[in-house]
Amino acid sequence: MVFGGGVRRPLEVVLFCAVLYNENEISNPDKILEENFGKIYIKSEIFPFSHTTYYVPEMGESLYKYFAGFKYFMLPDEIVSLKLKAVEIEDKYLKNGKRMINIDPGYVALEKVVAASTKNFTHRIYIANSIYGDVQLMRKGNTFEKLPWTFYDYTLETALSFFEDMRKLLKGHLDG
């Protein structure tokens, strides 16, 4: 990349994955993550994914979710290749053409939390290769705050605590 004139190099961000899985079909999602993204550095509590039935027709009833963070610092546009890798992993664990695991890579920046998506929507920004960036939380004062479109599970206390811990990790790395 060439940076000059008024173009500023972006700050590094830190990788996380939001992991939704059918516990009757996937016994150890951590193993899948670590084989593909590296050692998990920090993890939120695992919680039942019961606030919506959106994924039930595809993934079944026994759905659980958590956030896994990695000590993996990168430039924000690397999220594209990581989301494409996640889609490949999901395809590997299809059962009767249906996903049993949904992995949404994202990143924590000092000022926001961004999830990668393959689906366009009014508030999502196209990055590259059919991948969109979806700002889920924004920094206001000393906390992350939700936006009108923020997924419910990103607003849970376990998630907010996880993202604060990831931000501290990033800040320590950037302050180096």
C-alpha cells in the first residue's frame, strides 16, 4: 500500500469471532476455531441463542453462542479474507445442506466493533469480494453503545464485557 499526501494508514484492529452452533451437532467449536484462526485468547460466556428463531429452520433448536477473541492484530481490510475462510468452514460442517455452525469474524477497533457479513443492508458498507462491514457497537465516552441495528446478542453484558477486554488488549498492543 502506498500512503502519502492526506491518506492516513489505518490503525490495527484485533480479531474476534461470533460463534453460533448446534450443540447436538458440533461438540467442540473451539477446536474448529483454533485450527483455522489460531489460539483463543479470551472467550465470553456461552449462552443459549433463544431471543430469536431466525436460525432454527436451518440450524435446529439447540443453539448456543459465544464470542472468541484472538491475539491477532491486523489491518481492518483483512476481515474480508477471514470472513471468506469462515464461509468455507461453515460449508465443511453442513448437514443435509444446512449449517450446523455459523462463524462471523469481526474486529474490535478503539472506536467501534465491526462484524463481517455476506449480506448487504442499508447500514452495511461494502468492503470487497462480496463482504460487507457492519458496525455493531460504537465507542461513546468510556463504553461501547449499541446502534439502532445492533444485534441483540452484542448488547448482552457478557458480550459488552468481552468487547471491553478485547479493546484493552488492542490498546495495550497499540501503546506498545
